[in-house]
Amino acid sequence: MSPTTEKLEALVGPRRQADAPLGAGRDAVRLAAMVESAAVNSSPALVSPGFLKSAKQKKVRGHRRIDWLNVGAAAVAIVVAVGAATFTGVQMASASPTAGAVQILKSDESTLAGAEQAAGAAKTRLEETISTELADAAALRTALGGLAETEEQPAAADPAALSTVTQAVDAYTTALGEIAVPELPAAYERGKVDTDSLQSVGDAIDRVQESSDTVDAAAEQLRTARARVDELTAGFTQQLAAFAGSFAGHAEAEVEEYPVAEQEFRDAVAAAAATIAATPLNTPEGAKTLTAYRDALIALHDDDYRARVAEEEARNNQQNNNWTPPATQEPTDPGTTDPPAEQPPAEEEPIIEDPLP
């Protein structure tokens, strides 16, 4: 057994034995000689697409260091075993191992390019999601602040529910801000490769595999971060839904407390509360529904106050119109009052002088 044959068997296993047809022995000896010759002096020849596809399917992902001279010889041996005693097998046996390796390199590079593109798109979507959620949470936080009781307006939401959801918004914002979006590795570049050198092409394939491993690790980190964002958002959405459900009872209580207002204002409050329940609050539209409810509630209070003032004025006017002076009192004209009569001066008593002694 020649050294080349021993090396091939060490790589791909012993040659498969099969019952050869009559007269096949001489062909097998001749084909073996051609295989050994091709392993030493390989020259360009026709390469079957099946060979390239088979070689690609057998490659193993992950970091690898390969003796490409041995792989080339093994590939030739596989082709001979499959196509023994056929003309196609003879052609494939003389094919250049480097040509197959170049095809594998191109295929790996194409796969890596797709993985890089997918990871970049995932990173962009994650960053946009976090940015959008933070902006929506900030708008919601502002809208919630407008529902609190102040000196100018009463509370426009249940105080306990408002306090709970405000804390939930703050916690959600903090948790989102703590999520770190992983950075992606630099894009792969082939660099200088001698496509006529099996060793050079093999080193290039190793570099592609290393880059693929790095991209895969970054993609896994992105998936973990995305799962965390989705988890936080799901819990936050449930908290907002519970808060939105509290407005139906609040609106009903407000309408009952201010019954003097016109019906249109009472209906507006009930409709605004229903809109809150039907709209996700962690959206720009959700924050607007809270503001709309507050405005409708203020309008209800103002109209109720207006109506009460109008009723009070009407009662006062009615009382003034029905007032009559008492029967025993005669009206007098202040302008005709006579001045008081002048009183005569008092008489002076005579002065009596004392006589002289």
C-alpha cells in the first residue's frame, strides 16, 4: 500500500469492498494508479456540480484547521469510489482540489453575508423598539401627571389607581434604559487569497468560520435582549389595561355627582372613558385619550357649575319680582321732608345786684 493510499484511508476510512464484475480487476488497478497520480500532479479538469454540492454538505460549521492537501486527496478518493469503472469517475479523479475549496469558500462567504445582514436588521429593529417605547412611556407619564388633583382642578382618575400606574411607568422606563444592545462585529472582508493555493484558500475558509461564529454570538445576544424587551412590555401592557378599566367606574361616579350639567357633557365623559378602555395606553393615541377624558371631565364640572349659578340667579330674580312692601308702612318721599321748626331762644334770668353795706 502506497503512502498516499494510507493517508486517504486514515482520513476517510478503508476503501469499500464490493463484488466486482468479471474483468473489473484490471480496471481497478488502473484507476488506483490514476488516483495516486492525480494526488501528486493535480491539473484542472471538469468538476461535476455533484462533487461541489457533496463537498459543501460535508463541511462542518465551527472553527476548524484543516490540512487541505490531505482533504484534496480524500476528495479525489471519494470520487473514485463512487464512480469506479466509469468514464465520469476517471474525469473527476483528475479534478483540482483547489477548485472545490474555492467553491466552498464562496458558499461560506455568502452564508456569512446573509447572517451579517440579518443581525444588522435585528439590531436596528431592537434599537427602534426601545426608542419608541421610551418615547411613548414619556408621553404617557406626562398625560398621567395631568390627571392628578391640583388647586385648579379635581382629580381626573381614581387616586389609588393613578399612583400605581405612575410607579409602573417609572419602573418600565428604568428597566428599558438598562437593556444593553450588543454591538455587531466588523463586516467580513476576504482579504488577499491565492486561489491557486489550497493552503491559502483553506486559511480563508477558516477566517470565514471564525467570523461566522462571532456573528452568531452577537445574534444570540440580540435575541436575548429582544426577549427581555418583549417580556417587560407584556407586563407593562397588563398594568395599563388594569388602569384603563378603572375609568368606567370613575366616569359613572362623576356623572352622578354633577347631575345639573347638560346631557351632552355627561355623555362626553362616558364616551371618553370608553375610548380609554379600547385604546392601548402605551401608544401616542393612548396618552391622548387620557387628556381627552380630563378635558371632558373639566367641561362637565364647569357646565354643572354654570347651571347651578344660573338656577341660583333665577331663584333670586323670582324672589325680587315677587317682593312687596309691608301694608302698615307708607312710602315717603325723602325730597319733600320739611325742615324742623326754629325754637324760640330761652329767656335770660334778671341779674340781682347785692345792696351796699
